[in-house]
Amino acid sequence: MKRFAIAADVIDTDALRAELQDGGNGGFCVFEGWVRNRNEGRAVDGLEYEAYAELAQSEGERILAEAGALHGVDDLCCVHRTGHLKVGELAVWIGAASAHRDEAFRACRYVIDALKHRLPVWKKEHYLEGDTAWVACHHAHGEHSRTFAPDYTRQTRLREVGTEGQARLAAARVLVLGAGGLGSPALTYLAGAGVGTLGIVDGDRLEASNLHRQTLYDARDVGLPKATLAARRLAALNPSVTLRTWTEPLHAGNAADVFADFDLVLECTDDMRNRYLSNDAAVVAGIPLILASVYQYEGQLQVVEAGGTPCLRCLWPREPAADAIGSCAANGVLGPTPGVLGAMQAMEALKILLDLPRPREPALLLVDLLQHDLRRLPIDPATGCAEHGGCAAVARKALAEAQRIGDVDRRFTRLDEAAAAGYRLVDVRDAEEIATHPADCATLHIPAAQIAERAAALGEDRCLLFCATGRRSRDAAERLRRQGRGETYSLLGGLAALDTERARTHS
Amino acid sequence: MTTLHLQYYAQLREQAGVGAERVTTEAASLGELYRELAQRHAFSLPADALKVAVNAQFSDWDRPLEDGDTVVFIPPVAGG
């Protein structure tokens, strides 16, 4: 047996020892890590461990599996504490039991070394002088982070930046929605530049198909939440940055409030709904917004500075239907395309934060990376929302409408769970998609385009609509709710999210 | 008849199979031109989902066409 746990309470070592006792085991090796009374010359009174619990759990299990496979040991247990610990208290317990002593010693040694480097756990030391400090004890930090001082001289040497500009960056709070192809370079550059607080919003878990363009992540991270992974990577890149994470997408009910905690927002999602939500929330909150999106080999960039700059709705007043626009999944994308556009978003963010020279007239920038074509189309502020009461009025109305319809998304890990919970399942994919990837559950088939006409077929049942990615089903569910149908929901992330969950739990 | 230089972005480029083309048309306005092109290339997006720019300036759909105009059609894109 192998068991890894993160524990908030005192570790019961007798119970752990008993778990490992087996007639076939002749050697048992234990390692205990205790809280020490000194660290790097300073007297320590105690400490506090904080873990990214979900990530720590999966990383811990992975380490035990590796140790077992490498050294041929079947019985391994490890428990790592979190919370407040006094000097002398047990912080980590590792037990390895095996037929012979050699492999038990080796496996035990492997586990403690790997934990020390890889477990996403931070310790906050309480010094006798009364002050405290967070010390990363995993990954790229380790002992190094205690002595690491960021060096921004390459950018402070710029006349327009200087130490004053660096202080501005340190005081700045930037929210990045979407830690994917655009978010990876944007977040990396902003963390590297020393932006004081970075917020990361991403409701997705990492998929293998993300890795060709999402440079924040490793192959071993597949299946884990991207916001948490991104925070871990950025904390390693620049330990002086404060990171805040949201592992669920924002919605009409909270977006403007979350935005109000930041000075600037970068819209880096791959979701048209989210782009409109960010636009409306930024306009209402009066926060500058930098929008970018990509399609195959090209991209669009729009900077909406607060105070009446034309917004996304000035160009495209209504969100297009989910099946009318493309996506990276459906149409493909070459990795560097979002790389270029995401780097441009970081550049625009720094320009605003540092008040660097930049064009003042609003524009949409079109970037065609195949043809080396960079086109700047000025936007006339007298057109667009200005003809409908102004951006703020339009955005408030759109947010109110989105709140009225409510959140139709529901998260499930398996379709039969939804059926068991009393939802009638409705597959809104096209016939050919269903033929290639049938859903493994009895469902009603109504293509998204026909949902309004065929709503009667749903009766009065509570329905869960689903498609491949959750976008067409969300559109369809909202269409039905607008028609006055209650109890209509959409499977968040679609069938792709189910597959991810399955891959993760089976890995 | 006017001869125009056309540029397509995103799914329009994909559906047209080219990023740019020169066309000679009898269409009197941008709206008419798009209807003509939508039929020829089987564009899936309606004109009201697009922005159109002429000679690097956004334009209304009822704008008349002039020889030598460069016309750009831009759909919103969402990839990231």
C-alpha cells in the first residue's frame, strides 16, 4: 500500500506504523522531520506550514509512486503537516517497509529528498524577535529564496523607467484572466518585471494539448488546475510577487467587484463570453482593460483605457453565437501566435503602468504573422456605444441582463452523475460529431441550432445540455432561459472536461 | 464596375482560401459587396457580426465603393 496525506493535526505515528506492518516485510525505515529552533542564524520560535493542498496531494502521491517503482518498495506512507508547529514538533513522517533493509532505506531517502524539492509547501517562520517570513521549501526556491533579491537593473536603466517606475510596478495590481496561450507570456513578463500583485483567473485544468503554446507548464502537470500551477511557477520565477488565484471563471455577479481590487486587467481567455464579460466589468469598474485574441496565425489587440475609450462593444456590439466563431481547439493555432499577442499585452500593461509614450487615439491592432502585416485601425469614439448611451450604460445593461439569466453552467465529472442527480441529458452536438464521439449515456439529441424550435420536446424536466466544449450548450441553455424556460443548465467545459477528469483520476 | 483590393481575416480567410484578392464588382456598397462575396466563398458569418474597414479606416456598410479601395473584413476572434 502507498498512502500520502497532508494533515492539519498532530500525526499519529503508531497508526502509520501499524498500516505498514505486513508479514512479508523484514525491514522498516522511518524518517521524521522536526521543527528546529534555529534557521540561518536566527532563533525560531515555531513555524506555520501552508500548502497548495490539491497540488501537494497529487505531487506527494506521485513521489511515493516513483520511490516505489525505483526501489521496488510496495509499502510507503508519508504525512506532511500544515498549520502552526512549535519547536520540536513533527513536521513530516515517512515510513518505508520492505522485504529487505536496503530498499527501505533508499525509498525513504528518495521520498524526503523529492518532497523537499517538489512539494508545494511554504513555511512561515516565527522568529523570537517577533517578526515572520514566508520561506518556500519546494521546487526552485528552497534555500535560495531566502537570499534572492530581485535585480531589475536591466529595466530601471531605461530612462523612462528608473527607480521611480520600478516603485510604481511594485505598487501595481494586475489581474490576468486566462492562464493559457496568451496568459503564459503575459504573466511571465509581468512577474519578471516585478508587478507587486498578480491575480490569476482560470477555471481549466491543464491538458496535454495545451503544452505547445502554454509555456508556463510541464508535461507532468497535466490534469491539475492551471491557476494554481501558474501561481507556483510565477512564485518560483519571482518570489517577491504576491499572487492571488481564482480556480473558477468569474461571472456577471462578481466580475466588477473582483476587478475593483486591481489597477489593470488583461483579458487572455479563449472564450468569447468571457471577453464580453471582462469588457463590461472593466467599463463599469472604470479599470483599463487590454484585450487580445488569436486565430491560427493572426491576432487582434485592443486597449480600452478607462474614461470613455471605445470598448469591445463599440466594434462588435453583440457577442456572436458560439458556433459562428472559431477556437484554438476547432481551427488550430500555431504556438507562437498567442505567444506574440500575449507578450504584446504585457508590453501594453507596462506602458500603462509606467505611463510610457503610446498612441492616444483608440484603435484595433490586427497582427498577421504569416504576411508580416501589422495594421492599426483607428476607432472613432463617436460611433459604437456612443450611439446607444455610451459604453458605461451599455455595459451596465449587459451585466444586468447576464445576471437576470443567471449562471447556467454546472460542473460534473461524469454524465451518469448528472443523470442520477435528476437532470435530463440533452446532447446538442451535430449528428456527425455524435457519430464519431458518442456520449456514453442515454440522452436526447437536439442540435444547438434547433433548440428553440424543439424546446417542447424537453417537457418540464430539469435539463442538462452538453456539447464538446460547453459553449454551444451554454448558448442554447441561455436561449431557452430567455424564452422563459427555468431549470435549464449546461455542462461546464462540455465532454472535453469529462475526459480530462477521467484522465486525471485514472492516471 | 470598381476594382478593389480585398483582405480577409480569421475564419473569412480560411473560408475564402486566400488572405487577399483583387476583385472587380458591380456592387454599389460595402453591404452589397459582402453579400456577393459571402455567396461566392460560402462565408458563414453574417455582415452584422463583422467590422469592415476601407483604406485603413472603419466604415459603415452603406459606404459607396471607389476604384482602388482596400477593403478589410474583420470578424471577432476568441482564441487564446
